[in-house]
Amino acid sequence: MYSSHTHSPEFCTHALSPPCPQTLESVIRHAISLNFSSIILTEHIPRPERHYYPNEEQHKLVKRHGDLHEIFSAYIVEARRLQKEYAGDIDIIVGFEGEWIPCSLDKINHNDDEQHVDGKYIRDIFKKDKFDTWIGSIHHVYGIPIDYDEKEYKRAAREVVQRKNDDNNEKDNTEDEDEVLASIYFNEQYDMINDLEPPIIGHFDLVRLFSQPRNKDRDWRTWSDGRVWKLIVRNLQRIKDYDGIMEVNSAALRKGLREVYPRKEIMEEWRRMGGRMTLSDDSHGVDHLCTHYGHAFECIKAAGIDELYYAAKTEDGIEWKSVGLTVLVQQFFCNQQKMIK
């Protein structure tokens, strides 16, 4: 068992806030108890203050450390410590989740350097601290969060429609805001993929999380008369060109969607391309590890996928190894039985 995308309340401002404080080490220990062979730690890279989430500057972690940069620095130190301490029990892969915010042109002053939230910014983070791997993902469109809450999502939707109307010098109230936003989302995702070629692509179709009820679980091939689907296939092909890995992210199920990220039709297309997939719970605390894996396995099987990949630590970095879906299913339900006993 494993997860290729995890966070911890110790270093993530939007993670779980349980009564008893949870540490990154407690996440690792619980993963070991679940017989994880490996876990990829993927704390978010620091965003400039302009892109803090609502009231994030008041969060206890920010107040304790000073800013998101200092939180991230503390994460790196602790992650490397745990990687060494638990090397005999579990392969801990130290990575991060990239926050691609292409419309941010503002500069932030950190360590006397001028940095942008762009490809160079993310590459510099990867090289500076010699991370094992990282996840490329989109959480913002036009610099506005799309998965923080419904209010921010609607603000992003209004913004993309307004910009489109301004560009066309006309007002069109008949367009589906979700469809317009999805088009921009997948275009910004394509820019990220082209610029950075992320080794792992996170929650590929996250944009549907706060869409209108009729769209949350809608087949992507029907969006905008097929135009959004063409963008999706284009993005998948670009990822395949450099042999990137797509994650199956079970957090979609935890958040009320019927299918994992990405939906079945996307996984089917990725399978036809011969693309590789890894499994993630996108956990933000101990209680999220392995959540909804049973349902996730059903989604994966329905898409015709019978093999997944996990990261194993090597002297030179990591190696991606394959594991059969049936093996993972057996491991998962065996763990479930042990927990019940």
C-alpha cells in the first residue's frame, strides 16, 4: 500500500485541525501501521502574500513561523529527518506540490531575491533543496483559488466570463460559467505541463469540485460541445510525450464527488495512450490516509486499468515500480480486516 500525494497539519494551513495536534511524524507512523511500502510527502510550496487564502495570514502556523516560506523550510528539515529515521520501515519520498499561478506577475522579497510564481520559481525550489520528486497541479485560475471554497470558485467563474466578454466586446449570459472556467483551467494546466514537465500530475480535473451540481459528475466529453474534451486529450498527449505519471486521487470521493480525479473517461483515454498512473489519497492528516481507496479501486477497474505505479527510494533518487491492481485490493482489504479486529 502507498500514497503518492500527502500533507500534514504540522505544515499545511488548510489541513485538518484535530483536537490533538498531529505531526508529520504521526502521519508517517500511521502509514507504517497500514503497511505502506512508500509514501510521497508533497507539502505545498509557499505562495506570496497576494495569493494567501482568505484569512491565511491569521493561521496559527503563519503566526508561529512568520510566513509560508518559513513553514516550508521547516517542513524540508523535518521531512529529511524522518526519511533517515524511518528508512528501515518505509520509503519516504520527499517532494512538494507545485502551486502554478501564471497570472501572478508580482514580485516577492525573500532572501533578497526577486521571485515569481512561475516555472523558474518552481524549478528553483526543486533544485535548491534537491527534492526526490514533485507534483504539478493547478489550484488557481487567473490567480483566484478554485478549490478553496464555493465562494472563491464562483469568483473565479465570474472573472473568466467577464474577461471573455471583454475580449469579445460583448456580453453573453447564455454560456455555462463552469464550461468557460474549465477551458481556462485546462489551458493553464497545459502551460504548466509545457513549461515544467512535472513528473506527477496532480488531481487532473480538480476544476469540477465546486461546479454546479449538474456538472460535478458530468462526462467531460459533453462539455462545450466537445471543445473541453479536445483540451483534455491535448494535455494528456503532452504528458505522455515526456512519460509523466498521472495520479488517481481518492480525495474527490472524500469531498463528495462520485468518481476519483480524474474521471473514468479521462483514465480510459490515458490507458489507450499507454500512460502510467499512481495512487494517492491527497491526505491532509492521519485520518485521511487510505480513505476511500476501496471505491477508488472500483473506479480504476471500471476504466480498464489493471496496473498502477509506486515510487521506491534508491541511492540516486526514486524508481517507479509497477504493482497489479488485484494485489493492491488484497492489501487494502487485508488492512481493513486487521483494523476491525
